[in-house]
Amino acid sequence: MASIPITPSDISGRMERLPMTSYQTKLFCIIATAWFFDSMDLGVMTFILGSIKAEFGLSIAQTGIVASASFLGMLIGAAVAGVLADRFGRKPVFQVSMVFWGIGSLFCGLSTDVNMLIASRIVLGFGMGMEFPVGLSIVSEIVPSNRRGRYLAILEGFWPIGFICSGVLSYLLLEPIGWRGIFFVLAVPAVFVFYIRRHVPESPRWLSDSGQSEKADSVMTTMENHVRKTLNNKELPPIVSLPTAATQSNSGNSFSELWKGEYGRRTLMLWILWFFALMGYYGLTSWLGALLQQAGYEVTKSVQYTVTISLAGIPGFIFASWIIEKIGRKPTCVLLLLGSAVSVYIYGHVASVKGELHYLMMSGMFMQFCLFGMWSILYAYTPELYPTRIRATGAGFASSIGRLGSFVGPFAVGFLLPVTGQTGVFTLGAASFVIAAAVVVLLGVETRGRALEDISG
């Protein structure tokens, strides 16, 4: 007797009925290591950029290029990885990203001149860019809809934690081992992360959607068995009945599908959102330490102050992970983008005047609270807007366009700073966040509490 074929809706229904247990949490934490260590590698530039500028005798414009180099690599890596992950699977692309990340960090430490450093940062950025769309796709596809937004927001919470740790690392090690030694230290975790990621299974949703029904069933059964074990072998809830989403062969042009029908509107919204949000964010944070030094604060003090205000990013992402399931993705996104605009404008005026330390710390903490909360909603919202067959491609290109903004931001600051001073730089950042909020108001759709198959239609 012929067996009944397993459809993508069958796999999704089985996935949606699984309660969150320590098993899925373990997988989530393994994936989150990408965010933590990537944040350290990117964030460390905030704290050592001034030292690199001094050692190589760079102009402000050249310093901006160094600060932007990683984002050029991330731009390419995110776009490439998204397409590859939709074509060949999430897991292999996720693993390959670690190779580029480890090599890039190692050669940053070995750099003997600024050109080698820039090239190494591009390679490092390529590896980091590969991880984001793949990691987002995996988490969105293994976490049920009633927890998906919260976990995606928490995933981004590893970003401020990594940023803060990079500041602590720089504060402790910059003087004894220099900025090169810090890059050597950051290359070590690549081997560890490469090893533990072997335990992350391929996405059953992707396997089923790509026509590999037997593998999808096998992986799904293994996951169900793990969940049962954590529940002391209790029976799982009934399989959730979901609408049958339209399917399409993965051999097609996934990029062109991003612009078809309703997806075109979503893609346009995400590209504008990511470009301006990341241009504003990285245009400011990449320069935070250097700007404080220019305002007259010592190197160690600028590192200490930047780390301290970044601590507010932790309650920022916690707030975002809570409110995103209370009021929805769209209003949370607009709220935090406008909060970011107001806070960076205030901080820019305070930071330009030395001696206003109390106000500097207060305004800086308000800024980081909003900025890291904004990051959480960006990463929670994006993968929900596409079906499985193009989810990584859509998230990858949105991230890639964002990295273009990341590249433009620090570079633009290098040219704008001598002309407008710090006030003009932070005004540009505020305007970027306002534009990002406006496009979400005009083109955004709400996805809270909806299964991925329901959102994709």
C-alpha cells in the first residue's frame, strides 16, 4: 500500500504544535552564538578605531573607510548566503560562514598596513554577513508562531551583550596586547562555534518545501522525540491545521520572486527600512569612541563611557521582546525607530560639549536602549514576511541593503564631521531613523501571532 505523501503543511503543522522546551532552547542558544561573537567582532572597532587611526596616521576620511570595510563584506555575504541557503539548505551555509569569520579575524591581527587590515575586515564581514539571514531563517522556522517574535527579538539581544563584552575586552586588553592581540583573541571562538553548530539540524520546513519529504519527516520525528523526552514522554498536542501555502520549485529565480505581487511591496519596505536604520546606527556607533576622544575624553575614559551607556541596550532588547508580542511588530518598529531618532539627536548635542558627563551618560543610555530595541524588531520582523522557499533570500538581501547603509554611514561621518561637527553627524542619524519609521507606517504589514504559512499566503 502506497504511503501518503508528506506535504509542507504537514511538517509545519507538526512544528507549530510543539511546545517550547529545553531542546529548542538549546538549538536557539547555539544559533545565538553567531550574534554574540559577531557583535564582538564588529563592536570592537568602536573601541579600537582611535588606536588604529593613531598607529597608521590616518585621516578622518581614511578612518571612515576602515570603519566601513566590514560592512562591504557583510553586504556581499548576506546576499550570497541567502540565495545559497534557499537553494542548498540552511545548515551547510551556516557552517561555511565560520571559515570566513575565523580567517578574517586572524588576518586582522596579522595586518601590517591599513590596506591589509581593510581587506581582512572585508573577509571577516563576508563571514558575518553570511550568518544573519541563515540564522534568522532557522529560528523563525523552528519556533512556533506564538513564541517566534519573542525569540527572534531575544536573538538580537545577544548583540548588545556581545558589544558590551567587546568593550570590556578592549578595556582590559587594549593596553597590554594592543588592537592586533584583541583580533587574535576574537579568532579563537570560531573553532568552538564551528564544532557546536553540528548539533543544529536542517530546517524541516526547508526540506519539505524543497521536495525532500522523507528527510523532512526524519528530522521532524527526531525533533518530536527530543521534545517528548524533555516532557517526560508525555503525548504531544494535536497537529495544528494550517492552510496549504503555494509552493514553487527552488530551481527558479528566488530574487525575482521577491518582487512579485505582495512580496514586492514588502521587499521595498524592508530595503528602505534596513538601509536607513543601519546607516543611522553604524554611522554613529562605529565612531562613538573616536567622537568622545575628539571631544576631549581620554582613550580609556571613552571606552569606559561607551561600555557603560551600552549596558542600557540589555533592557532595551528585553523591552522589545516583550512589547513585540503585546502590540505587534509594526507599532513596535515605529515606536523604537522614532525613539532612536529623538535619543541620538539629544545625545549628539550633549556629547559635543565636554564636562556634561551626567547628561552624556543619561542621554547615551536612552539612545542605546532605543537602538538595541530597534535591532530586535528588525530581526524579528524581516524573516516573517516571506515564504520558506525565499525566506533566506529575502532576509539576506534586506540585510545586504542594510549593510550598504552600514558602509555609507561611517564613511559619510568621516566626511561630514569636519564640516558640520558632531551635532550635524547626529542630526543625520536622527533623520535616517525618521525615514525608516515613515516607510514602515506606509508599507508595513502586521504579522503578530500568525503562522508563517498564513503570512506568506
